Amino acid sequence: MLSSTLFSVALITGFVGSLHCVGMCGPIAVALPIGGMSPLKALMARMSYHVGRLSAYMSLGYVFGYFGWGIRWAGMQQWLSIAIGLLMLTLVFFQHNLGISAMQGLWGRLKKVASKVIQQKSLVGFGTLGLLNGYLPCGILYIALAGAAATSTPIQGSIYMLMYGLGTVPALLLVSYLPHLLKGTFRLKFQKIVPIYTFVLAIFFVLRGLNLGIPYLSPHFDKNPESKEIPICHGQSMNK
């Protein structure tokens, strides 16, 4: 089971990160072609879009969790946590540029694909758009994926990213109904919280890797696990 501490970290990261997502992905959520739909169908279309987006996050979390499992299997989980914290400190200074520069080029391509995918206005089409959106580069997404790697198992990595994604939904859903929030200084004021939170999160992962024996904050790592399981498909495992 995913520890309650990392569960909370993922959810809070998603919520705080949504202040960044509103500026990056908010225009996509606002631009969904739901004109003429009933309120219920419009809500279903928006939720289908978010289900697709969360599915993309979960698949990425599985991959990064598998990477973290490999590090744990090699007995280097402690150093992985420290490295993730240092990486996050680096991203504090570069996440904005990483997100903007990548999004500007890919958003144009996504619009061309999206216009073909959702012209029939089906739930599958909206979900596909969300899936494509979920794979777009984003600075705060990199930070979340670093946390997913720290979970050290593929399944927990997926759950971590699911929690992160759920944390972003309220703000993006709100801005789709109140698009004026994208304008003015409202969003810019709240975006200042993101680098501060990222710095605090980075310190958390560094402390976690220091193996200080502090419950929840820096618990002891199991350096001599009784078994090392290799996760394979369909939830099975092999013991070495």
C-alpha cells in the first residue's frame, strides 16, 4: 500500500500544481467544444477529458515507479530520494521555462490532432484529447514524476500519479466554468506558491533519504529486504 505520507504529498502537489496547470492547460479545458450541449452532457465531456488526462499520468507513474523499483532492488533507494530532492531544487529554477517552451510548440500540433479527434463530440474523443494533453511536457509534471519514482514500485507509482492528477482536477474544472480566472493578476498571485511548495517538497525528499528514523518524515529504509520481487504484468511477481 502507498504510505499515507506519500499519498498526501501527491494530492497536495496536484492541488498546488494546479495553480500552474491553470495557466498551461487551462486554455485547453476552456476550449473544449461543448457548445450546444446540455449541462449534464457538458459535465460528462469535461470529466471524460480529465479521465483521459489522469490515465496518461497513471501510465507515466507506472514507468517511473518501475524505474524506482530498479533503484530499490539495487539497494539505492535512500540515494534515489536524495537525488530526487536535489532534482526538484533544480526544477524550482527551470520548471517555468521548461513548461512554456515545450508547450508552445506542441500545443499547435495538439490542436490539429484534437480538431479531428473530437469533431464528433463523443466521450471517447474528449477522453482521447485528455490522454494527449496528459503526455505534454510540463515542469510541475516532472516534479510529480520524480515523486512517483520515489514510491519504488510500478503500482504505487501509478497510484501516486493518480492522486496527483485528482489534485489538479478541481482548479481545471473550475476554470472551465469560470474562464475569466485565466486573466488578470488572480492566477499570477497564486502561481507564486508553486516554487515555494516545490522547495519544501524537495527538502522533504532529501530528509526522507537521510534515513533519520523520524516517523513519516524520514523513516528508516529497509536495507536488507527478505525478498526482492520483480513486478511483472497482471499483478504477479517473481522472487529472486
